[in-house]
Amino acid sequence: MNLPKDPIMLLSYVNTQLRDNYASLDDFCAGVGADRAEIEEKLRAVNYEYDAERNAFV
């Protein structure tokens, strides 16, 4: 799957998917074939970190 390249669009897409379809970031990555470290690195660059308790990047 091609994820959005723009970090803010990626943030919106991932958080929506986490809220609506996946119980965790690992579940999301497995479901769409994405690299967790790559997603976290891109979103960390715009000051967002994954919060497992909230199941969202905040």
C-alpha cells in the first residue's frame, strides 16, 4: 500500500485508520504492509509520537 508522503497527511490517515480499524500501530502496519519504524520516524519529524494507550499519534 502506498501511504501518503506528506507527514501531516500521513498523520491524518494513520490516526483515522487506528481509530476506525486497528487496535494498535502494529496491527495497522501488519494489515497494510507498512514499516512501523518508517512511520514513526516521519511523524516524529513533525513532533508526533505514538501513544499506545490512546492508540493514536499525539
